[in-house]
Amino acid sequence: MIIEQVRTTDKLRLRLPAAVACVSAAVFLLARPHLVDDTFITLAYARNLAFHGHWGLLADATSNSATSPANVLALAVLTFVVRDAVFAAGVLYVLSQVALVLALRRLGTALPRWFPALTFAALTVNPLLLSSIGLEVALGSAVLGWVTVFAVERRPIAFGLTAGALALVRLDLLIFAVVLGFSVRSGRALLGIVLVALPWFAFSWVVLGAAVPDTAVIKTLQGAQRAWGDWNFGNGPLFYARTAWWPTVLSFLPLASLPLAFRLRPPFRALALGGALYYGAYVLLNVPPYHWYYGPVITAATVCACAWAASHHVATGAVLAVVAASAVAYAGSSREFAPLTSNYASTARYAEIGRDLRDLAGGRVVGSAGEIGVLAYTCECAIVDVFADRGLLPAAIEARGAGNRWIRAALRVDYAFFDFDVRPRRPDLVLRRLPSPPPDALAHWTIDAPTLGKQELYLVPN
């Protein structure tokens, strides 16, 4: 009788992760046609590492513009096994979702048993998080969930090891670990972080030329140079609301619950505080409003909102209404674009152009027109910009450090092993977005997207 009860309990415990895995797999299949361009930068890194043992966006050049080393490493392992980077992204997304729900189940022992399922539903249908599939957002959420669990359970070694993994997912996520770490306060936690994170950052510093990925320079420089005009992280939600008002409202609605979270149990208060500090740090950095940058804050806020709703049964209906509205909004949206996007063309259109470039380039170097992910992944040819060609990085480093001696000093340390003598690759052909056809155009494509509308893209000799 006791054995039978144990078996029944085990089956019940397996139902939730099994259901999460099935739903997440279906969601990835729906999202697959509109994975955003930056996702394919990560996938290109993973494919090159899996098949060639090479760290770079392009197969023939080393680069260090992958923001999330952990995401690339995990995808590379899966790609080596399944032999396809996009399929590997789907597997990692499913595994991350399951891991997060298991963490939520551990966190929600004092809440109604349906808290993990409610939170999973709210996170999965959030339009911004749906638009970030394939990037490191889901993996970061899963690791953050377990960092929170080990902080609550006061397990310093486990906390430190997972916090080290969190640093490898995104270095800026350590903001959450620092806040959560006040409940641990142990040197063993710091030792765990060092054991996991230090080997990679030391390798990256010496071998790849910088401990911190080059995107820290590239993206903050974009903010300093106002590459997005008047739009920045602070007013970014309004940028997306111009073309996707309802998905934007549904995406950022969980942030309204952050003040309520400070009336919850300590782990949720810590998540809310970490989210607020994270948001504030990005506002101060003044980076462009890439939508996945908001992912950690929205994830933390959603977990807190669902915890508050689970504590107040009347409020659960409001969360379910938001979940239903998000699902309806996604079902009624175009499958061509992610619910929130800043790309200049759809993934499918870029893939067509990439296949054309494979034949047109003929081994020649092609200069990017501003977005490189899908083109580089599909073409498998040398398409260059500052993300792929480290010869372009010295100018960016100099520009980023100009006028601020503290930033300049930090960059001098970070790039102590960088080869500043590396020369940029000279493109033989260049992709340009132009209002009228140039006389020497070798090819032409019309691209269209919510961000900038219809444009003409030309391939011209350099």
C-alpha cells in the first residue's frame, strides 16, 4: 500500500514537468519562423563551436560578440548531438522551461500548489518573452530560479555554483545574485561563484582578448552615439508601443506588480528589488531598447505577480485574464514577425537574401547593412561588421573611452590581451539600404518590417 502511494505521488510530481515540456515544445514550433536576428548570431556561434571547435560568428574569424557564453556553450553541446543549431535552441528552451518550473515548485511550497503552473503560463505567453525565444532569456530565468531556491534554503555552495552559472549566462544578472546573496552571507558562496565563472572569464580575457564580451562596448557605444535616435532603455516601451500597442502593454504589465512584491515573503521581495536595480542600471547605461534586455525584469516581476495572486485568490483571476489576453493577441498576430521586434526584415526574408548571397558572394567578403545574424547563419559566408570583424573593434573601444578616464581605464584592463594591430577586413561587396537604385547594383531586395517600414536593400561593389 505504501509503495503504491509513493508511485502515485511520483506520477503526480512528473505530470507538471511533462506538461511544461510538451507545451514549451509546441510554443517553440510556433515561434520558430520569427526568431529574431540576434538569435541567429548566437546560433552561428554555437554551430561553429559544435562543428569546428571555433569561437566566432564567422567560420573563418575569431570574435567575442556572444553576450551569453553559457547559452552558446549549452547550444553547442546540443547542436553537436542533434546536428542542427535551431533544433538545439528548441531543446534548450524546453529544458530551461522545465528547470524553471521545478524551481518555482520549490519556491512556492507555502503557496497554493497551482502557483508554478500559473507562473509558467504567464511567462510563456508574455509577448516580449515569446519574442526572446532562442536568446539567453529562458536559460537565465531557469538559472535565476535555482539561485533563488538555494538562497532561500541557505545552501551556500549550491548558491555560489548556480550564481557562477548565472554570471556566464549574462554578467549583469549578478545584480540579482548580489541581492539574494544577503540571505546566504558565506565565503563558500563566493568560492562557488569563482570556481564556475573564473575559468571562462580568464580564458576569454587571455585567449579571446577581453573578459567581458565585446557587446558591452558595442551596445553602450550605440547608446552614447544615439544610434536609435531619441529612443533608449528608459523610454523603450514607448518605442514598441508605436507599432505593437497591445502586445507592449501585455508585456510590461507585470512591472506594475513590483511594489506589491515587497509585501511578500523574502525571496520574492529580493527578486523584486533585484529587478528594480537591474532596470535602474540599464537606464543609467543608456543603452538602446533591445527588447530582450527587459526579459529578466519582466520575468522577476511576473513571478512576483503570480506569487501575490496566489496569496490572494481573488487576484488570480486577473492574472489568468492577462494570460488569456496574451494568448489571444499572439494567436491573432502575424507569424512573420515576433510580437515585439526591431528588425528591418522578417527572418524568412533574411533567410532568402542569405541564400542568394551564398551564390552572389562567391567567396568574397560582404559588408553588413546593420543586421547580420540570419544572413551570416544562412549564407555561411564572410559577412562583416563590428560583431564579426574584430579589426573594427579598436575604433569602437577608443570611441567608447573618449571623454571618460574611468571607462577608458576599465577598457584598458579588459582589453589588456587584445591585439590592437589586427586590421579590418575590407569588404569586396557591401549591402546598403538606399532610397533609389545605384547604377552599379549587383542585386536588389525589398524588405519590410514594422520598425522602419518598406526599404530597398542593394548589393553593390565596394
